[in-house]
Amino acid sequence: MDFISSLSDNPYFGAGFGLFGVGFGAAILRKGAQMGMIYFRRQYMVTLEIPCRDKSYSWVLNWLTTRAAKSTQHLSVETTYEQKETGKVLTKFAFVPSIGTHFFRYMGNWIRVERTREQHTLDLHMGIPWETVQFTAFGRDRQMFYDMLEESRQLAMKQFEGKTITYVAMGSEWRQFGHPKNKRPLKSVVLGSGLSQKITSDVQEFMQNPQWYAQRGIPYRRGYLLYGPPGCGKSSFITALAGHLDMGICILNLSDRSLSDDRLNHLLSAAPQQTLILLEDVDAAFVSREDSAKVKTAYDGLNRVTLSGFLNSLDGVASSEARVLIMTTNYKDRLDPALIRPGRVDFQALITFCEPSQIMYLFQNFYPEADISLAENFANAAKTLNLQLSPATLQGHFLMYKNDPKSAIESVELLRPVPTQTVKDTVGYEQR
């Protein structure tokens, strides 16, 4: 007891004990403040993180240009180009909140935006530094973030109204290619015998009846094959069809050397919603097994996609559903019969040279002020000469006489095929 009394009377011990008490109290307060802040953030704050791989990332950044970009001084620029109907290209600059922390007000709440970039971490699929955007707001209501994402989605969709978006395969995902194009009117592509209406009605009927397929246990996918001579409007019709149905186009190149069977199957199953999958000139990638010993193509030895893997991706066990796939070819007879059997190709359409009614329509489309009798004269002249004319050939001919329909009729004989002949030039080489 005397020892304890002596310690309590010692001024050095009292001072040290006091300092220890102050330090201990400060540590307790600091720890309590940290725990209190964690509890407060968990209970009374809501956070939303959007990584750059998410589809809504670009929507949100675009939406932020109309919100946070107005109230922050730290900006980054995004330059885009827009082609007008007059042919001029308009340059646009959009200011986006740069890397760092920003604040803005939305629906009566203050929101903290933190945009971060990992310089040493790359998104392997997109080839850009890994980025995230994190939103933090007071309260526990998540509906505000749902409204924000929906508003950003609608803003993005509004920019694409009246446009057709094209996607190409980049790595294991689809990426928008180029700028959205104005929709091409379906009536601008004229196919014979009401074929355009038949294909359009078939696609619409398929898209509107998913339950019909589910009730009967039929895979919900549909395949189309458009074949015929080059220049007859196969690709043009597909572009117009996508615009008419408010769908995008996913272009898949089967001759891509980096494309494998597994990646092909993944791409077909991961195609964006509301898109048509287009495989052009499919005969160049695969030769019929009966003709493989006779026909050699430029892609022999280069293609990693096998015919077996391609067939399995179309209707195998792991094949995707809710899919509209369109293949085109100039040589249907070169395709393997297994590729175009029912179930893989459900609708085949021959798109061939123009009929007289198509010729007249194209003539009137180029010369709307001309009398219909001139269109009849042109069509009759082409029929008399027994010409097989594709829309591409007619378009090229009419462009030569943009403002002179009579000269277009008088020069119809120029559309005769020129026989191939060997001509020696002055150097001595042979040209065809």
C-alpha cells in the first residue's frame, strides 16, 4: 500500500499515466469513429460500381456528359464524327468527367462519382486499361440507380433511332463497327416475285411467336440462305431488312484465322439482342465434302474453323437459341448438303437477275420525273436484247446518265457482256 501511495505521489508516474490515458482514449475514439463510419456507410449509403466490361458502361459515361460534366472542372474529351444527309461530316466534342472524384445532384440527392483507371491492368478483350465508375449516394433506396441506368439507356437508344448498328467480332465479344448508318428503306431493294415480303413476313412471324416453339419443344432459332449471282441485292436486302425490323447486324467472318470452333460457338451464343447474324460468302470458307478433293480455295490451310464445328454451332447440343442467322453465297452447289438441310437452313431464297418489273422500278427510282413509258421502253429494250441484268449493273448504268433517261435507253446495248479476249499490250504481257 505504501508503494502504491508513493507511485501516486510521484509526479513523473502521474504524467506518464496521464499521457497513456489520453493516447488510449484517442485511439478508442478514432477506432469508434472508423467503426461508426463503416456502420453508417453500410446502413445509410448505397454504392453502385460499373466496370468497363459491362454493357451499360458506355451508356453511363455518355449520360454523365449531361449531368456531372456541367458541374466539374476535371474533364476528358471524346471526339466523334457524324455524317449528315448532305454528305458533310460533322465533328462533335463531348466532355466526360475525367479520372478522379466528382459530385453532382440527381433527383434531389448528392451523388459522389469516382472514376478510376488501373494503368497496369488491361481488359484483355477490349485492349484498354481497366476502368470502373463508382456512384455513392445517401440513403438506402436503390431505385434511384435503376432510374439512372434506365435514363442512360434511353438516352443511348435515342441517339440510335433511325439507325442500323453493325457489330463485328473482336476477341470473344461483339463490338460496334463504325458509326450507325441511316436505315435503308425496304422498298429501295426490289426483289422479284414478292420475295422481299415473303422473307420479311417469315422473320416477323418467327420473332413474334417464341411460345409456339417452346410449347412444341422446337429450338427457337431460324436460318436463312440467300443465294444467286453477285450484285443482285443479297447484302443490300439484309441491310434494309435489319432497318425495317429495328435490328442490328452482326457480321461474322468465318475465314478469320483467329476464329476457332469454340470461339465461333461462343460468339453465336453471345450475340447482342435484337440483331441478325450474317455470314457472307459462306462457300468461300467451306467446300462441300464431295468436292473437297476437286475444288481448292484461297482459304485452304488457313481456316481454323472446321465444317463439323460449324455445323455443331448451328444446331448442336451447345448451340444458342433466339437467333436469326442469314448466310449468303454466289454458288449454292458448292455448299455441303449437311449445311443447308432443314433445321440449319429453314428458308432458302434465290435472288437472281432483274425481272422486267424490277427494271422498270429501278428506272423510275432513278428518274422520278420521267414518263412511265420511258421505263417500259428501257425494260422492253433489255428484254429484246435478252440481257441478264443485276441491280448493281443497272445502278452503274444509270449513274452514267444521271440526268438523261433517254440516253440511258439509247445506250442499253452497252450492257451486253463483253466477251473475254486476250489482248497483248506494248510490253508484251498478256492481259484479260
